[in-house]
Amino acid sequence: NAGVTQTPKFQVLKTGQSMTLQCAQDMNHEYMSWYRQDPGMGLRLIHYSVGAGITDQGEVPNGYNVSRSTTEDFPLRLLSAAPSQTSVYFCASGTGPWTNEKLFFGSGTQLSVL
Amino acid sequence: GIQVEQSPPDLILQEGANSTLRCNFSDSVNNLQWFHQNPWGQLINLFYIPSGTKQNGRLSATTVATERYSLLYISSSQTTDSGVYFCAVGGSYIPTFGRGTSLIVHP
């Protein structure tokens, strides 16, 4: 099925632990991105990529790493989790961040850092 | 950075009613998009509308870029319209989102 597959759906970490959120799409989209959503807030861009081997920082990149070795995959790494990173994370892919076409979102990862 | 304000913050309607959601932004932008997040958290983009008017079924949007606002109209609302509506603005690759309008449509 076409779409964005984001895993895991839920994760609990202890402060200082590291983990990787996975994001994969099978639509051959060049543009992929990671957002975080905090309660009562809109989305904030963490990192984005415009193609394999090309990544750049968004609005809130500190504490997160990304890489884009293939067109399909765009993992987000938390290097040393902090309680401030408790949030819901969304991955998205499409033809670009601004588009008349559909921008595909993953179903989200609810992350709690204790 | 750009400030984005959405109003009203909350809206409760009966099925069949019409509504207007507003998005004000503090600076000129090249891009503006409206999103809907359903009660289960799923996000979809509704309109890319940096200027002008677009319609898609019961939804339509108008952006007046020179006056720095955009409006999203929902006509004959249905319970499936419930959720949070966000607008996002920006110049290139980094959008700035508003806090959203939470809409509840009662049957």
C-alpha cells in the first residue's frame, strides 16, 4: 500500500537513552521531513531532506540527527533523550513542503522521555 | 520570525452549519497551506493557497496576501469535519504553523 510508514507508534525512554524513529515511503518522493507536535501547538519542523544524501535543519533541530541514504528511508535519531523531547513526532513526504498535491503524513509516534 | 495567529481557537457547531476560520500572519510570505488533523491525529493538507481563492467540495479558502490573512470556509459542516485546522506559512522549506482552530461538529 502506498503511503508513509512510521514506526514505532509509542515509545517510552529514560533520560539519556538514544533511539531511532523510522520513516519509509514507497512513492519515490524526493522531499521528506520530520515534525514534532507539542500539546496545543502546531507542528514544528525538525529536519528535512530534498533527496538522497541531502538533509538540512528545520526550526528545532537540536538533539536530533537525520540521514538520507536512500530515497525511501528517512530515520530520525535522538542522540541522548531529554524530557523536553517528549512529543508526538510526524514524518511526511511529498513533492515539497508547499504543494497542491497531497502531502503524505505518517500516523505519528508518541514519545515520552522520563 | 513570522507570527501566525489563528482564530477562533475553539469552535463548536451543529451539523449543517457554516463556519469561517481565520489565519493572520505578521509578514509577507510566498507560501501558505491549510491542514486538517482529525481526532485520531491523522494529518492531511487541504489547500496550498498563497493567494486567491480555491474550492474543494464543501471547503474553500481565500488568501489576501497584501493584507496578510487567509480564510478557510466550511459549508454544511459534517461530523467528519471535526478536528484541528492549521494554517502554515513560510518562504521556502521551513513552514511556521499556527496553533490551530479546534472544531467540534455535533450531529
